[in-house]
Amino acid sequence: MRPAARLLLIEADHLPVVLLGIDEAGFERPTLLPGWTVRDVVAHCAAVLTRTASGIPSAYRPDENQADVDLRRSWPIHEVVAELVDGYRGAAAAIDRAGGSLDGVGLGEWIHGGDIRHALGRPDAYRSPGVTLALDLIRERSLTRLDVGVDADVGGDEIHLGPPDRHDARLVCDDAAAFIRMVAGRRPDPATYRLDGADPGELVLFH
């Protein structure tokens, strides 16, 4: 399977276990995504997985995403989680068949798992199982999404982002979690990274 599909299957084995371990109050915790709770992120992920598995095209516009979340606000939380769980396998198969055009879905769903874990105070937020695959997918995505070339030190490992022949900026991150939060626009703690030659917003791969 494509790495993005494998990443989604890894998340399918781990995130539902996290969700089954929290109570109703846990689903109402705020996340780093403005205005969205844990429940809202789960609802968004469930909707994306359902669309992907069903072959329904999506522009992933903010208004579309919010409509999906609003639709599920009246659902019992166990139904929202059930939709999430049911969608993983079908979405992974669709991502694999797509040959690359849907790789961002697998990576995006894994990052949203980080949003949920972070809100719940989990130590593995943004560096949960599958992180090595995620880092490779981030590098690939950056080739077409970034206008700057970035030499990144991620906890001692070197990763180049953006055009291979450009070296405009240097990023040093304490660990993978800080790096992933940076490229995903999740506002990492300034104490966990140093960036020279570019602004943080120039490194964001998801808009």
C-alpha cells in the first residue's frame, strides 16, 4: 500500500483506543483548531473518511468542513466515533487506489489525531505511531507546496523541505512534534524550534 494509506491504517489501530478511554467531558475539550473541540475534530475526520471511502470529491473548504461538523452535532458521540472507525479501511483503500492524489488525506487525518491527543494531554501528540511515515509524506508534500527551500534538523535528523536545489532557510526543532506542528500550522512553542531565513507561515503545508 502507499505510505499514506498505511499511515491511515496505523491511526485506525490507535486513535479509536484513545477515544474509547475518555468521557463526555473529554470530547468537549478545546483543540488547537480555532472553535473546534475534540468532538468537532472527530466529526470532521469521520466526514472526510466517509467521503474518501465513497469516492465523493471534496474541496476541503472551511465552510464545507464546518457544515460536516455542524451536521453531526446532534448525533450521539458513539455514532460519530463509529463513523470514524468504519471509515478508516475504506478510505485507506481509496487512497491507495488514487496513486498519490489523495495522499494528503492520510497525512491530514494523522495530524488531526495529533490535534486530539494534544487536547487530551497525551504525551504522544504529533509523534504517535506512524510518525516516520508522516515525516516522509511531509517531505514529499513540501516539494510542490513550498516556495522556499528549508534545511531542517528534526531532533538530530536532517530533512529537506521544498525545492531540492534551494536552501533559503534553516529550521532546528527539538523533536518531531515541534516540526509537525510547524508545517501543519499548529503554533509550536517558540522554545522548541529556531527558524532562520523564513517566516513560520511560509512553511505551512495545509491551508
